[in-house]
Amino acid sequence: MDRETHGGWLYIMADRYRGTMYVGMTADLAARIVQHRDGSGSKFCAEYGLTKLVWAEKIAPIHLCIEQEKRMKKWRREWKIALVEKANPDWKELFEQLI
């Protein structure tokens, strides 16, 4: 299966309950979260200490994942909070559950 049909992951990282958030996308969620945790994932996550995976969704094909990431990066903060809390009301770390 090629990358296009396999899809990707859209995800939100946070530092704490209703704290600073980062929206990203990747084809390999496990590897990307490890990068964020060790400070090499993104400058923003490293600067603000965003190490908790609080929301993720698999989207295929990957071009739809990329389009949705671009839209979500423009969302109001309240909309992102509502999305996280619908699936993860306590803002628990989801990495081990999803991987």
C-alpha cells in the first residue's frame, strides 16, 4: 500500500489540561510523538514543552489529512478544545493507547 492510500494521522499535542496546543500531521504517529518528546519534532513544541498527545485521528488518503491539518491550524482555540474534550474530556495522554 502506498503512502497516498495508506493515509496519515492528524493530531494535537498539549502541555497540560486546556494548555498550549499544537496541531500536526504525520504518516507515522509513533515516530512523530517520540520526536516531539525529545525536542526534535517542532520548534514550537520544544519551546512550549508540548509532550502530551491529547487527540489523534487517522485520515486517508493522505492528501485529505494534509488539507484538514491546514484548516485546523486556522481554527479558533475554543474549537480545538471542544474537539479534544469530545474524545478525551480529561486531556489524558493517549500515546500508549493509540500505538
